[in-house]
Amino acid sequence: MDLSFTLRNKSLETAIGVASGTFGYGSEYEKLVDLSKIGAIFTKTVTLNKREGNDFPRIVETPSGMLNAIGLANVGIESFISQKLPMLQKMPCETICNIAGFSMEEYQEVLQKLEDSEAANFLWGYEINISCPNVCHGGLAFGVDVKAVETLTKALRQRTEKPLIIKLTPNVTDISEIAKAAEANGADALTCINTFVGMLIDIRKKIPVLANKTGGLSGPAILPLGIAAAYKVCRAVSIPVIGLGGISRWEDAIQYFMAGAKMIQVGTATFVDPSAPEKILLGVKKYCSENNYSKLSDLKID
């Protein structure tokens, strides 16, 4: 049974990864799960400079999910290269580095520093978080502007031969237009989707629950929305789509594969059950075997 995933002549043994921001740098989970059963760790986002993130509280549970407004807290690219990469290189699965920036130049500088670092040679590829605000253009997120996505993808494509994955935001009018812009300018694959903007209000304190007021909604609550977005994007582009959003059971993963995704990421579910990715893998294998599917692409429906 072929459960692999391939981009630019590079392959992952298993088309099940763990999502950026939910699995730290891998070491946090290595004593809890068998990392060799995971196709790839999509790292916690790295930015040019160290970030402390937003004020607390910045995580809250919601019905069937959670809201987070972490604010891309991370160690910054220099510490990531010197401290985190050596640790990640020892992991028994591949590493895909998630990158963010607050200007075109920041994205390019972070990627270039990784490309120039010998310590980063082992990286399988890059996932680009385009949900960040572009501080040079009024704070509008890169991922909601077709022209910004075109320019950013093209610029990053010119700086690496490694697989380049653009992570799409669902907070747009037409996600397929953003997807096509990324494809046309050199993206090898698309992650679909990042979190939805959400908010909760404490009716006793009469203030938003999160210090940041709004946050990103993830978890089972967004599963139908994620599947619908993946289904739409898969039919708008010819490059592979990586399904993400609300996956907590193997049945959820099967739905993404049926929608057309070639790979999936498990995110919020790992907070509840760190072994969720392995259980999902076993379930997918069993389903494919019982239904005589030899490869994941056979699952796609019309």
C-alpha cells in the first residue's frame, strides 16, 4: 500500500504530518509518540527576530475546538538555526520548516538564512505562513491579497530548490484565486487551511476572553469548512493540496483524501491525544486495505 507523498522528487514515507504550532519542535513529543510513524514535522513558525507573542490569556477552549492568539511566539531565526535544527536533525522523521514574516524582505531573509546554513541542509522543505500582516502595506494579511501572494511566492521560489508549500488562510472571499496565484508563481503544494478568525466574550467580565480579542479557531468545529476548502482548491489547481483543519480521527483524514488532498496534517488533536497521528495512520491503512485502495490518490471523489 502506497501512503507516500512526493514533491520535487523528494518523498515522505507517510502522507500524515503534524501541523505547525501544535507540535513544538518535536522534542516535546518524542517521549510520548513514535515519531517514525509521522511523515513530517511542520515546525513551529520561525520569524526573523525572536517574538514573545501576545499577552495572556492567549488560548481558550471552545465547543469542539479552541481559539489561540499566540502571536507567533518563537526563538527567532538565529536561535532556531543554532539550537533547534541540531535537535530536529536527530528526529526519525522529516522536517519542514514553517516560515513567517511581516514584510516581503523578512520572509526572504529568513528563508535565505536557512538556505545558507549548513545546519539546515537536512530540511525537507518549507511551508510559508501567509496569514501574517504586511506591516508595510497597512497590516493587510499577505494571504488575502492575490498580488502579494504572487510577489511573495515568486521571490521565495527564486531562493530555493527545496519543496515550497504555501499555507492558505480561509479568511478570504475566494480561496481558489489565492491558490491559483501561488501555483502560477512557483508553489509546489498548498496547505489548506490555516485557522478561522474567531472570538469569545466573557459575559460576566464583559470583555473578550482573549487578550488579543480575536484568535484562530481550530479543532473539530472547523472540519466541514476545511474539507470544503480543500475540495474547492483541489479542483482549482494541479499541484498537490495538503489537507488541514479539524482532523482528529482517521475518518476525518479519509474525507480530506476523498476531497482530493494528497497529504494531511494533524494539529489541535495532538493537544488532546499526542498519539492521534499514529492512530489516524493505522485507521487510514485499515480503511484502504478493506476497500482495496493501493494508493491514497485512489480515494479522490468527483
